[in-house]
Amino acid sequence: MRIALIIVPCVALGILLAVMAAGVKKGTNIFKIPAVAWMITGVLVVVAIGIGIERNEGSPIPEPAPRPSSAPPASGSFVWDDANALSDRTVRELDQRNDRLWDRHNITVAVVTCDNQRELGEYAYRQAEKMGLGGYDMVVALDIRGDNYWLLLGSDVGRDFPYDPSEYAYEYMENAFVRRDYDGAVLELTKALEDWYGKQYR
């Protein structure tokens, strides 16, 4: 199609120039000849169509960005206990809690554990990216050897959450965490978050 739009105007233009040259020799005003006028119009139309197609082909319409997904990661769970700090029973309960949150609100509260992460907030963010979490999800991160914990909010839920994340995590986790009861710490915090989601996004 593109080749035809290039060749046809060139041929027509060549014929038109030949007719004009002949008209000049005879002293005739070729623009008063209907056939010549129609030929000029046809050439202009074909050229305009060609330019329009070229622009459309050169500037494709961008596809919309994919929506963030909270589909389960390869592990099948949003609980990544790399530090082996949680019991199997706690992991099952956290998975069941996330199933409820997903069914009711399409959100996830992930729980990750690690050892000696210098920047726990950045670690939680990286894990959220790996899981494919979205703007209304949260991550609870525990650094066992580093004796630290972190509550990371998604960009959208962060606008609705009325509490300071650090203070909120401290309120629900600190007592159990200092006793090294990591199961109790994450269960109490995620239960409070489940209740908050239920009230906020009915």
C-alpha cells in the first residue's frame, strides 16, 4: 500500500509536468483545461492520503499500562518467611486472612521475614514488587536478627490510612515482638488491618 502511494503520485506528477511543458510551448493556460485541473486535484488527494497513512504508521497508539495484579506469586502465598520465624499454623492463618481480604476487598496484606536487612523499608518495597502488589495492598516486614519490623503501605491506601504506620505497627506488634513471639505479632497486626479494611472499604 505504501509503495503504491509513492509510485502513483510520482507518475501522475510526471504526466502533469509534461502537459504543463507542452502548454507553455503552445502559450496555452493549462490551468483552464478541465482534465489538467482534475489531474492536479487527484495528485493532491493521493499525496494527502499517503501522508496521513505514514503518520499513523509512524506513531502507533500506545497500549494502556497493565493494571497491577495481586494474583498469588509463584509460591502460592503472600507469606514469605525467609527467616523461618513463623509456624506453619500461622502461615495458614495468614493465607486464610488474605483469602478473605481478597474476596471482600481485592487487597492483600503480605508478611515477609528476613535477617539483618540494613534498610528494612526498602526490603519490604522490593518484596512487594516481586509479589506484584498494588496500591491498596500492605506489607508487614520483620527483621528477626535485626530486631526490627516495618509496615509498608501501598500508594493508594496510604491516602486513606489515618494512622502513622510506624506507630500503628508498634501498638499491635511491640509486646509480642519483644518476647520473640513473632507469630502473635503478625497475627495481631494483620487482624487489626483486616478489621480496618472492613470498616474503610465496605
